[in-house]
Amino acid sequence: MGAGLAGLTVAGLLQRAGFPVAVYEQSPGFSRIGAGIILGADVAKVLRRLDLEQAFATTGIRPDAFVSRAWDTGETLYRLEFDEDCETRFGGPFVNIHRADLHQLLQRPLQPGTIRYGHKLAGIGETTNGVTLAFENGATAEADIAIGADGIRSRAREIILGAEEPRFIGRSAPRAVFPANRIKGEPIGDCTKWWAADRHTLAYYMTARRDEVYVMAALPAERWDGDGSPVPGDRDEFIAAFDGAHPDLIRAVEAAEDVTVWPIFDRPRNDCWSKGRVVLMGDACHAVRPFMAAGGSMAIEDAAILSRCIAGFADPETAFARYAAIRIPRVAEVQRISIDNSWMHGPTKTDWFFGYDPCLVPLDAAA
Ligand SMILES: Cc1cc2nc3c(=O)[nH]c(=O)nc-3n(C[C@H](O)[C@H](O)[C@H](O)COP(=O)(O)OP(=O)(O)OC[C@H]3O[C@@H](n4cnc5c(N)ncnc54)[C@H](O)[C@@H]3O)c2cc1C
């Protein structure tokens, strides 16, 4: 369930391995959501197995570097150069891409008709050898197993673990996407994170042509009254949040036209990822705050390990237990760093993260 990053990737990999797969998605279809995503070589290696790596790296941008700068003085705090040596060391490129473009790419390997839109999961029942799925539109379906890839407000999770609201972390994320030629003066850096004591901002290009820019800030917010959905933001308020910022940052945010504000939620760690023939992946089982820019990477890595475990172990419970045992230590570390908001702020060991290949990790070992 869920045609997000996790669901589409696992569907593609399972179909490649010869399994019949259907993806049930609540939305009636997809539109071009205005947001970018940063992904590293760990993800490129999964997309390689779907023959998507080349398109991924040329649709998005391979930035020349990730740079951390001080919000006010502009001082460079850390720089990770993405040159050839780095790509060889990590085993693939680092790519920034528009989410909608990534979404399109992930649908390419799927057999026609795989995604069943307008199917919002309502319930899951287990039979002796399978599961029965019930949807809000009245439809039902039967399958050998069910994979809950339905995001942070996962219904599948609720069915397994009981109802538990995600945690609002006291930050909102105004985001803007706009043409690069709106920025006055010199072009901005390919990918920069700006750090202040109580807030940060990411600004980067999302296309190889460097013609589309994405700016996302994480700002203090005492409360959030709505649900998890984004709301239209106020451009002047957005720009005012950058008072005292370095001119290079102000130039970038002043180019924003429309601003959308997303609340930031996560969930406390919970290592129960499956029950019987139902298993969770991505934000459904480990929603992390986006401060390491790694939630999507974790979802795609999950897909690689879960599909391998399903292919490697005939019994679903054994497959799901292996998958969780391999994934939990790595995801827990990502969650810890994301809460800390320390990733690449200063000198950082990055090989363990970007050098990881979830398609090669032994299935009989903990990560
Ligand atoms: C501000 C922000 C910036 C981020 N930046 C990055 C980044 O740079 N890099 C990175 O790696 N990660 C980033 N992330 C995290 C990343 O977006 C998520 O971790 C990732 O999208 C999770 O993928 P998923 O497939 O688990 O869930 P989702 O992408 O949320 O997909 C879930 C899907 O399930 C569907 N669904 C939901 N309920 C039902 C139901 N009941 N029945 C059927 N379908 C259902 C939804 O419509 C959706 O299509 C960021 C997150 C935020 C909030």
C-alpha cells in the first residue's frame, strides 16, 4: 500500500524478481508537488538495479559539493566535494532532484496497471495463507503478504501497532521552488545548508541545467494546529525569517514566489515492523525528521533489503524478521543523527552512509 518512494521501489524490485505485485494508492493520481530531495550513492546503487541510475543522475543534478555555511557570516563550516574520487569511494553519485521527477522515474520499470489509484487502505485481515485488504472505496483484494508503505500516517501501522499520532517536533518547513534566473547576482552554490542556532536552510538546484531552485527552511514553530498537510505560506513572513542572514542566503530566499509551509513530524523509535504477513517500510515504520535528508534514502534502502528477504526466505515471518534485523541498527543511527541535527555541520564521517550498498549486504548478518 502506498505509491511513495518506498512502495514504488519495492514494487519494481519485486517484479524484477518475478513476483506479481499490485500497489494500492489512496490518491486519484499524482501531481507535480513542489519540493526537492537529496539522495546519495546508497540510493543510486538501488536505482542501478532498476536500470534507472543514468536517468536519475541526468534528470537531477550531480552537485559539485555539499557545503555547510554559517547563517550569518557565511563562513564555510564543512565541504564534501563530489568529484570523481568521491563517486568511486561511495560507488555512485550524489543527486538532487525534483520529487515529482523521481516519482516519474520510479514508475518506469513497473508493469502497466501495477498502481491502483483511488484505493485508500481501510483494513487488513489475515487468513491462513494470506491477507485480505479492504479499501475505503469498497473494493477488496487478496494477497500472500501486505507491505505497508503508506507514509508517516500509515493505516497499516495503525492496524499492527494501534493508533498513535506522529510527534510534532516544534519546527515548520516553508519551502519554495522557482526558476534560477529569479536570483539576482551570481549563481548560488549547487547545494548549501545554512546553519543558525535555532534554524537552518537548504538551498539547491534540482536539475542538471541548474534552472530550477529549491529552498527549504526549518524554523521554530511553537505549535501546529492543522493535520500533517501543507498550507500556503506568506512570502514576506518567509523572507523576514532570514533577517540578519548572509547576503548569499538572502538573495536566494528573496527569489521565492510562492511559499508552502509543511509541519515537521517524526515518530519515536519503535522496532516492531511487522506482524504475521504484514510488514512496514519507509516512513510507516521509521519516520525521521528531515535534518539529515535521509528519510527517503532509508525508504529506498528498505525496499532493496525487503525485496531481497522476500525472495530469499520462503516463510514471510522469517523474511520480515531478517529485514528488520538488518535495517533497524542503520535506521536507528539515522534517526539519532537526525534528532541531533549534526550531519555534515562540521567534519563528518560519511563513508558508512553513502558507501552502503543495500543490494549486497549479506542477508544473514546484522547491518
Ligand atoms: C521537509 C522535508 C524534506 C525532506 N527532504 C528529504 C531529502 O532531501 N532526502 C531524503 O532522503 N528524505 C527527505 N525527506 C524524507 C522523505 O520525504 C520521506 O522519508 C519519504 O518520502 C518517505 O517515503 P515513503 O514511501 O515511506 O512515504 P511517502 O513518500 O509519504 O509515501 C506514502 C504513500 O502512501 C500513500 N498512502 C497514505 N495512506 C494511504 C492509505 N491508507 N492507503 C493507500 N495509500 C496511502 C500516500 O498517498 C503516499 O503516496 C524529507 C521530508 C520532509 C518533510
